[in-house]
Amino acid sequence: MSHVNPSQFLSIEQLQDQYFSKKTTGSRQPSKSSFEEIWQQKTKELTGTDSLRFSKHAASRLADRDIRLSDSQMSRLSEGARKAGEKGIRESLVMVDQLAFIVNVKNQTVVTAMDQNETNENIFTNIDGAVII
């Protein structure tokens, strides 16, 4: 039976120093961005936009009420969702002209859409912020 000399092995601290305390060389600085920020930026680079998606429910609401968004309205809706995200809002009411949209900001998804006739009560639930564009 062979005998192992304990001095042949590195301590846990030595291993940590060897693998986790390495300084980066060159001019590259370690990134301080979160994974989500990097993911969103790469997605934006690939698609060229922070495009909003419409849930089946929201698309159905728009179709049922024959609501068609102009390019300008769509752009302002996207801008409202972006501003909501910058303020840390997760579920936002975004008002564009006489239309109201509930947007899940994290998923960039319009959850529901309402026109002027449906917003008469002016009661909106399950939101944590609003953007009026």
C-alpha cells in the first residue's frame, strides 16, 4: 500500500486563490451588467428593436373592436413600455391616445387592450405603474 504525502495537495484556500482570484489581464474590464441586461441588449441587436408582443387575449381584443394601431401609436406604445421598464415597473398601464394597454414589461408583452368605451370606469387592476404617452 502506498502512502500519500499530505503536502502534495493544495489547500482549499490555495485552490480558491488559484481559480477565483485571477486578475483579468489586458484592457478588458469585467462586466457589471446583469444577465438580463446582456440578454436584452443582444436580443435588441439581433432583432433591431425592442418589439412588443401581443398576447392572444390582447390580439383578440384588438380584432373584436376593429382597433388598428398606426406605426406612430405602436412606436409610442413601445416607448411607454421602455420607460416603464426604466422605472422598474413590472405591470404597466400604457395610455396611447384613447387606448389603454396593460403591458408585462419584463416579457415585453401586451396582456390586454381597451378602447375609450371600456375605460369609462377608469379602474385598472394588477398594475404597479402607469405611463401616459
